Amino acid sequence: MLSSASKYAINAVLYLAVESSEDKKIGAKEVAEAIGVPTPFLAKLLQNLAKKNVISSLKGPKGGFFLSEENKSLKLISVVEHIDGLSKFEECVLGLKNCSNDKPCPIHFSVQPFKNTMFDELSNNTIEAFAVKVRNGETFLHY
Amino acid sequence: MLSSASKYAINAVLYLAVESSEDKKIGAKEVAEAIGVPTPFLAKLLQNLAKKNVISSLKGPKGGFFLSEENKSLKLISVVEHIDGLSKFEECVLGLKNCSNDKPCPIHFSVQPFKNTMFDELSNNTIEAFAVKVRNGETFLHY
DNA sequence: ATATTTTAAGACCTTTTTATCTTTTATTAA
DNA sequence: TTAATAAAAGATAAAAAGGTCTTAAAATAT
Ligand code: FES
Ligand code: FES
């Protein structure tokens, strides 16, 4: 459904949204251990997201990863977008050339509406919005 | 979303449902060229599906792959099931231990409807039912 | 200034997925 | 019964995804 890379990244970004701030930066190791994913692999993902300004980072003592207010106002889809790209949401599920209602593949009408809904949910809601629900105890990050 | 293997297999099985019969078996090469996927790779997939009785095959001249009436009455999900397995539809999209409405991950409610509906559509409709729509010109297999 | 901390960068390894090729076996038709 | 045909089986190879490690660079505190 999503690549492991995207899964780890969404988890990590939401962890940072809940736990970190400009004053409380968090190291890659701490994030990885908290969400239970391989540390060096996650570190790479966080570096990529930082380079693309989806999250923020600072080197040195007291440094680490964190989310600025600007970062938190990004839509959650931007995490997936910068790691997997959006092709998954654009292409035909069966790999046909164009996905459209005009020339639909056999499972187009079974799948397309929900593909779109999933994409819209991730595209319309900010990282902060998802984090709020975690803070409220409506949804959960770890086990 | 689905693996290439599953995509190819669904395409091929529906092609066979539309084009083949006990009297008109079709070689792996012809199927692969018709749906535009790599021949030897598809041949392996068809062999696997035949071994698992999702499709039928016969060796020798006039041999090839085809769908028996019994095959056609299988649900389309069985193609995916025998190639990718069903874990994709059962597991939490973010990889959390259990996917449930009780302890939902942050994107559970955004994604779960898509996962479930897609699974239900493929689980409730037979291969023949999808093939009928292709024959009627309601949906399409190639480009 | 210097030592320390932590990200950044990039090389490297492993596993899984995708793809190909060759040999064997079963079936049919002549 | 022999030649031709096409799947079955299995070995192999290439590419992508997943994961690790080492070194460099930046920031901080002493
Ligand atoms: S045409 Fe296949 S999903 Fe739209
Ligand atoms: S808990 Fe994550 S999708 Fe259900």
C-alpha cells in the first residue's frame, strides 16, 4: 500500500509533531527507538525530508530534528510525496496507460473512488491536524 | 498499491476469461503480448496460478492456459491472494501492531475505507463478473 | 580555541522483486 | 512411434527497496 520508507516517515513526522518543538529538538536515534524502526534508515529519511523543508533540523549539541510552525502547517501528503512520489495515486491500479472514467480498467470503478478519498484525506489535512488527534488520544502512534 | 506481479496476473486472468475456453487455450506468449507485459515473467505467474488451481493449463500442441467454468466462478481476490497474499488488506497502513477502530493509527480513518472497500469489491465479485463487463465494453483490458 | 554532539553525505551491503533463459515433461497430430 | 508443441521446473541475472556504516561538517558549550 505504502512503502516502508513512507510508513516510517509518516510515523516519525507525526512523532516529531507531537513531541518536538523549536526548543526541544529530537535526535534521529530517539525518534527511531520511539516508533520502533531501524535507526540509520530512518536517519536517512529524516535527512531527506529536512533537505526538502518538510521538517527542520539543526546540527550540534542540543540539535536534532523538529517541526517549525511552517512545517506543521504542511499537508501530510507532502511526506509521501517527497519519499514515494504521487504516482501511486495517479496511475491505474492495473497499470493501464491512462486511468479515466472514459476508458476504465475492470477494477477502476471498484477502486478509484477510494483511491481518491485516501489521497484527498492526506492532501487536505495538515500534519498538525493529525498530531492534534494523537494528542487528544483519538488516534495512536505506538503500541 | 498492488505489486507488478498481481497487476499482470489480474490482467492476464481477465484476458483469459474473455478470450479463452476449454476449446481455445492460449499460450503464455500470446497473453503476454496482448496485455503488454514481459513474457517469461508472466509465464511464471500463470504457472503458479495453474498449480494453485486458479486457472487451468494443458501441455502440448493445442495446449495453453484457459479458464474452466470453475475457475471463472472464483472471486477475483484469489488471484491477488495467491501471488501477494492478503497481508496488504489486513495490516495497518502505518505498520502498527493491530489495525482496529479501537486503537487506530493517525491515518486509520482516512485509509481504512479504501482498504476495506477495495478488498470487498475483489472478494465479492467473481472473475466472470469482471469479464462480463469487459465483453460488454463497459471496461477495458488493454490500451 | 577546542572538544563534543548531532546532522549531512555518501559509500556499501542485503533482501526482495522483477525478469530471463535453459532443460524437462506432457500432450497431440501426423 | 515420432516430431512438434507448449507448459513445468529450475537456475540465473538485473534492478529496486531496504538497511548499515563511516567520515565530514556544523553548532554548541566549556
Ligand atoms: S483505469 Fe484502472 S484504476 Fe482507473
Ligand atoms: S491502525 Fe493503521 S490503518 Fe488501521
